[in-house]
Amino acid sequence: MSEGAAKKEDRRKFQAIRGTRDLLPPETALWNRVEQTAHEVFYTFGFAEIRVPIFEPTELFARAVGSDTDIVSKEMFSFTDPANVIKTLVQDALQAGLGVDVKNIDHAFQSSSEEKVQFISLRPEATASVCRAYIEHGMQQLPQPVKLYYTGPMFRRERPQKGRYRQFYQIGAEVLGGSDAPAIDAEVIEMVMTFFDRLELQGVQLDINSIGCRDCRPKYVELLRAELLKVKDKLGPDSQRRIETNPLRVLDSKLESEQGIIATLPHIADHLCEDCAKHYAEVKHQLQLRGVMYRENWRLVRGLDYYMRTTFEITAQGLGSQNAVCGGGRYDGLVELLGGPPTKGIGFAIGEDRLILSLQESGKAPAPQGRDVYIAWMGERAHATAVRAAKDLRKAGFSVELPPVEQKFGKALGQADKLGARFALILGDNEVASGEWTLKTLADGSQQKLTESQLLDFLRKL
Ligand code: HAM
């Protein structure tokens, strides 16, 4: 590289990687409000927070979400962990009674077999991790069901567009253990709807479906496959492939040309076994009991393999094509699949990015908050008073801006205006000497004289 090129390279501006983004103020205030509301609402339903790692063994997601799903087969960010390989090799060597020196490790490393390498993935979702944690910490010993919720980033290598990112955030909840009573399904859905209601999310539409169980679904899938084979030529390449891999996913198709054909396919509701049909009917009854409005959508199958029986999705206004703001369903058997005891499970995850987008589009975002008080000070004695005043006002919970260096009052007031401060507290020699401080209301320019305790009283009463 020439010197010139190297210099140019040095000056390269870094940018966030495609599909990731910075969340900046004042928008972050809305994120905080949303998360705070989730903590409050979920608490009232008896849920407690769990925090699980950002990365896990790839195998966990492959087994839980399904290795043929788009998420696992195409979208995971995966890597190997060389340090872990070495650790495994050291353990193996010690167990075998061999000494560990760098030469040994190097040799072992060269001859290590593939399975020693641990494959790791950034989590594309968190249900698998929560189930892993449930097993790992013996949570089946706790009073059942265990009700957990989480918030945090997930990672999927999808084509970025509005409402679809490679690092996105979910707020999710899982109910594990106990029974599969339809009232649990309904209460979980009621909780999300209460949360959305509290946030005044607009245009909320809940779709529900039942996709049956291990007994009835395979029969329906075979029926679907047979029907799809009859019309194979009229389907696009994706759906044609899915006839073999996962015919249910054909129902998900958004292709205009396939809609007419899909409308003629058999509905799963007509092919549920007696238990599943009863369960589904009772879920609907339980939703009605709770005043939760829903729409039945027989095409709602979801893109993750672990679901059975109840599935649901919620859409909201202002999101364009990526309008699913929440997805969830029942996954009895997943804990067992991951090596735990037979355990019932149901949960959901909300796409927080989309939730925020929808709130912003409908004007529900709070106005940016300025400082409460800007302290305009001049002179050494005033500075000492200003430092003390800032401490007291902050202790009382007010947002205070204390300029670090002296500036003329005119400049300070201009700065206070720019920061959107509500009041300017003016502290000069006169104020310090008299103990009467000047408080200026920036909206109308009015001023008043207040002692320190009067100032606190005045601000508290606002
Ligand atoms: P999911 O449908 O894959 O389900 O994701 C849930 C929600 O996350 C979606 O409805 C959407 O709002 C949001 N989301 C997904 N991918 C992206 C993306 N690339 N960019 C922005 N938002 C996205 C699950 O993840 C399941 N674990 C839900 C669950 C929990 N089921 C049972 N328990």
C-alpha cells in the first residue's frame, strides 16, 4: 500500500455494520419507557426477569428452533472458539495423566478432531436459552409453572430493511412447567395485550391458530403435501421446495400468484385431534372471558419448529411489510428435546424495534425532555454556591446542568435555551450575598427571587 493510500485508510470513517444501528437520545428515552412498562406489567402477572447469555452452543438453536428453519440454516452468526478448543484439549490431556506443555497442546491441536471444536452462535432468539437455563438450574423443583421474561438483543443475518435488522431487540416471556391449561395460553396473550394497551399502541391485531400436536399434525402435513403436489407447477420455487421440507411453511407465502391456490388448501382446524380441538376451543373461550379480541388465522404456522397447538401473532400500525410486532405459541416437549424432563411451555417475543417504530409513527413517542434547571453562575463564590445548589437539586430528583467554566450571563441563558431548560438559576455576587437567588422561567422570561428552601418548594410543587 502506498503511503498516500495508507493515510487515506487511517482517515476512514467507521460506520455501524449493515443491519445494526445506534439508538440515540431522545429515542432511547422511549426505549426505556417501553422496557419500564414491560417490567411493571409483567410483574403484575407474576413474571420475574431472567438474563441469559448472548451466545450459546450452535447445537442448542439447531435442536430447538430446527436445523431446517431459515433462522438456523441461513441466518445465524456462528463462530468457533479456539480458546475453548485448547481448554478441552488441556482437560483431555490432564485426564489422560499427561503433562501439559505448549508443545503437547500444539501437537494435540494439530491432530484434534472436528468435534472438539465448539461451535457457537449469537442467539437468534431466547426461548431455547430459557429452556436450557430451566434445565440447568433444576427449575422443575420450583413451584410450577415458572414464569420468566427477558429483554435484549438477538441476531439474525436477514436482509435489512425498515423494521428488520441483523441486531434487533426482543421483549419476551416464557411459562414453563405445570399444566397446559388453555387458561395459561389466554393469560399469556392477555399479558401482551395489556402491555400494548398500556403503551397505547395503535392498530393492534391479534391472530391465533392451533397447529395441532405430534399425533394430528403429521397427518395434516401429509394431506397438505398431497394437495400441494397436485398444484406444484403453479407454485414458485420456494414453495415447491417446501412441499418436501416443510409444507406448513407454504401457508406463510406472501407471493401474490400463490394466494388463490393457498385459499383452496385444507384447514388444519378441520384436522385437529379431539384433544387439540378441545384445547383450541377452550383457548378461544378463555380469551373471550378476558375480553381479548382475536382473529382466527388458519395460515398462521410460525417459522420455528418447536411450536405445537396454540400459535399467535400480533401486528400493529405503521410498520409496512414487517408488521408482526409479536409472535409466540405453545411448545410442550421442547424442554424434553433439550434433555430435560417432560415440561409444558408457552411464550412470546415482541420485536422491540418494531414496537418503538409503531409508537413513533402514531405520535405516541414522548416529547424530548430538556433539563429542569440550568445554573448560570459568575464569580468564584457563586461557583461554590452553584456546586452546592446542583447537588441539592439533583438529590431532590431534578435534572440540572452546571456549566464547568464561567460564562457571561447572556451566553449562559442562550445555552440554557438551546438545551431546552425550563428554568435558569442565576447566581452572581448579589445573589450569594443576599441569599436570595434569581430563578428565570425560560418560556416567558419572568423572574422571581427565592431563598434556597423556597426554590426547592417551588420546583417540587410544579
Ligand atoms: P419470532 O417470530 O421469530 O419468534 O420473533 C418474534 C418477534 O421478533 C417478531 O414478531 C418480530 O417482531 C421480531 N423480529 C424477528 N426478527 C426480527 C428482525 N430481524 N428485526 C427486527 N425484529 C425482528 C421468536 O423469536 C420466538 N422465540 C418467540 C417465542 C417465545 N415463542 C415462544 N416463546
